[in-house]
Amino acid sequence: MIVHHLYSGGKDSSLAAWILSRLGYEVRLVTLSFGLLDNWSFARDTAERLGFEHQVVYLSRDILEKAADMAVRDGHPNNAIQFIHERALEAIAAMPEVGRVSDGTRRDDRVPFLDLPRARSLEDRFNVAYIRPLLGLGYKTIRELTERLFVVEIRESEELEKADYEVELRHLLRERGIDPLEIFPKSHYQSRVLGWKEKSI
Amino acid sequence: MIVHHLYSGGKDSSLAAWILSRLGYEVRLVTLSFGLLDNWSFARDTAERLGFEHQVVYLSRDILEKAADMAVRDGHPNNAIQFIHERALEAIAAMPEVGRVSDGTRRDDRVPFLDLPRARSLEDRFNVAYIRPLLGLGYKTIRELTERLFVVEIRESEELEKADYEVELRHLLRERGIDPLEIFPKSHYQSRVLGWKEKSI
């Protein structure tokens, strides 16, 4: 039972990967990149520390360009992030021999998030099962599991130390001469999973 | 980390209990009863076969009467089932020293199902975490896990061999001289978890 899991190296996608492994799935982590930056390497680092298999899948730069258009038009990144996330899941689902796709989206997430019709559409169009291990968990539960499992570093840091697609989207906006701070809400600190605390896979 | 898990003895609530135990929770199964019938004993049977702690919690018959009123008024049991489920979760959440409440509701369930505002309201009013291990899983995933884990008996059978609250609701309707078949959709077969197949807790 192999599952391909969309992975940023953050706490949520790391916790979801752990849950999948506890349910007996063979977890293959997949980090998306548009090839602008090598920030995917932070996800690879964390994947190695946690002992998961990891691969990078490249998405067309057209998708990022279109997302940047949306972010500029909206003055807010939500639709752009949602758009990229859906394309990312589709890209993984379209890979040969992929039968299960998962991510770390949570019950309390507003974006990225696939509502039920979209989740079913993904499953039907690509003949995959779409698994979201964190969907039924609230923030308290996610926090208690994360604190039990992971050594996490929290600090103010440069955004490059993340492997989610926000980083390349910000980069592209900057290339277009747009200050990402005019579009993205400010975030003051970042957390990064450094390794297992008590449990391991 | 103790969690009190609403349990009917069926496949979904058994699978959810297994997932909770795999995540490191100490699982206490709770079956609700209105005291009309002893169909809770089927859940106790299955709980024993699976090796989980089990208890029965009695709900006021007023709740069942009110649910029966709703079912008769609507000509359909959905609102009644939803009503009982919410009261059941509240009853568990209100028990002393309960900090986590869970159930086996699925992504694809229409009822019973707590939307996000209701889920958060339950958590806030009772200061508990509400955990739904199956919420992020589609039917394919639930089927593959269930088939791997449980010996399941599927057959046409009397409804009494279930421990969900539908059974007492049907019974009360019959006591009122109403044929439950006029309100409930027909179900042709029932499945019952008999024990572990490959894995155990």
C-alpha cells in the first residue's frame, strides 16, 4: 500500500506522513518545485532526518505564472495558493502507478483546501484515493501529537528555509517588481521539523 | 492521552478506534443507550473481541422521544439521527475528566455529521478536542483498511444485532404504532466486526 504524500517538510505534512506510516502505508514523500529555487532541499533534509523516501516533482512554470497573476489581481494569495495546491495534487495523481495521494491539510485550514466535490473529482478523474490524515483533527490534537513526536525549531527566519510553494510564488512576484509583502500577510516566525523526539516510523 | 470514542461495534467506529490506538491514544469505547433495549451488548461483544475497554452511557429517554417526533414530522430519519448524535457527543464530552471525544464519522457521511462550526462549538462548550480519524478518508481507503484489519460477517439479519441508536429509535416508533419502514430507508444487509484479521492493537 504505497501512498504519495505532498510534502513541504513542515509540521503538518510531517505529522500526516507519520500517521500514514502508522496505518501501514509505505509513504513516498513528494515535494513540488517550479525549478526557480532549490528550496525543496529543506523538505529533503527533513525527510532524511525522519527516514522517509523523498522525491522532487517539477511543475510547469506556467502554473506559477498564472498563480502570480491571480495573486496580483486579488491582492491576496489565497486563490493562487489554492490553484497551485490543486495542480500539485493533480500532478502527483497523474504520475504512473500512483494509486493514493495524500497531503497535510487540516480541518481548520481555509486554503489550501479541497471541498468534498473537489476531493471526489480528484479521485474520479485520476482513479486515486485522496487521503487527508489531519482532516479530522483540530488544532489541539495536532499540537499534542506534534509536540510528542517532533523536535521543532521555531525562530524568525528567512523564508527560503521553507519548501512550500509560497516561497517560489513570492520569488516570482519579486522578479516582476512586486513586493510580496503587499500581497502576503506577514508571518513573524517559522517552524521547522528537525527530527523525531520520542517516536519513530 | 485518553480518548473517549463513540462506538457502535460497526466497521467504521472500529476502524476509527484502531487508528486512535495507532496514534498512541488510550482508547475508551463508549456506547450510548436509551435503556429501551440491550442492543449495546453487540458493541460490548465486539469491543471485547478487539481488546478495547468499553462502557455504556445512558442518555435520557426524552432525547429519543424528541428524535422520534422529528422522524415522524420529517418522514425521514436524518434530522433525528443527527440530533441524537450531537446529544451523544455532548453527553460524552460532559463526563468528568473527558478531554478528548471521537467518533467514526466519515468524509462521505451526510448524517450524522458535524460541520466545522458545530465541531468547534462542541470543542469550545465542553473544552474537549473532537477527533474524527476517518474524516480525511474516502470509501476506497476505508475499505482497504477495513479489509486488511477485520474479520467481518455480512448477512441479512435482524436489526437487533446492531448497537447504533437507530435500533432504539425504530423500537420507539413501533411502540408508538408507527412502522419504521415508512421512515427509514430499507437496508438489505448488515456487517458486523468479528475480530482482528492481520493486525491487532
